[in-house]
Amino acid sequence: MNAQVGTHQTISPVQPRRFGLNLIGNVGQLGLTMVVGVFYVPFLVRHLGPAVYGLVPLISMVTAYMNLITMGLDSAVARSMSIALESRRLRKKRPHGLHGPRSRCIHGKSRGGQAA
């Protein structure tokens, strides 16, 4: 990292030429998407048939739900991994665990093995 302490990054002003190109590109993409949709839907209905074309929204919704589940599981696994790695790092620093040599286990015994 080459960051210096106390320096601020300046943001360059908007360039009118670049803004115009971005605006034209975004409007062009929107228009192209609409034109393709107008011709693509009748094409699909004609070639697939109305019954099979009705499955397309159903399949896309199932795919969207699976995507949500995957994103949730990804974040849960990442959180669990970071917690596990941090606790492992802390255990290496403290030989008797997180609470010291006299902490109680689930069975009511101290870490040394004697009953309290």
C-alpha cells in the first residue's frame, strides 16, 4: 500500500463528452433490450408453444430463489469461517483456552481435570 497519512484523494470533475457517451450508451442499451423483448417473446411462443413458454417464468423464479439461498449460505459460511479462524488464533495465544486455566467445562470440571 502506498497510502500516505494525511492526504486526500481528489475526485475529477465530470467530463461533458464522457457523460454524453455514457448517456447515449445507457439509452441505447435500454432501447435494444425493449426491441429484442418485443421480437423474442413471440418467437419463443411460436417455437416452444404456449404451454412450454409458461414454464419459463416458473423456472426463472426457482432459479432466483436458489440464487438467494446460495447468497445466504455463502455469507453464513464466510461468517462461521471467520469466527472459527479467530477463535483458533486466540487459542494459540492462550494455552488454556479463552478463559484461563480455572474455567469450567460443560461437565463441571476445571480444565486441569479436577472437579470443582
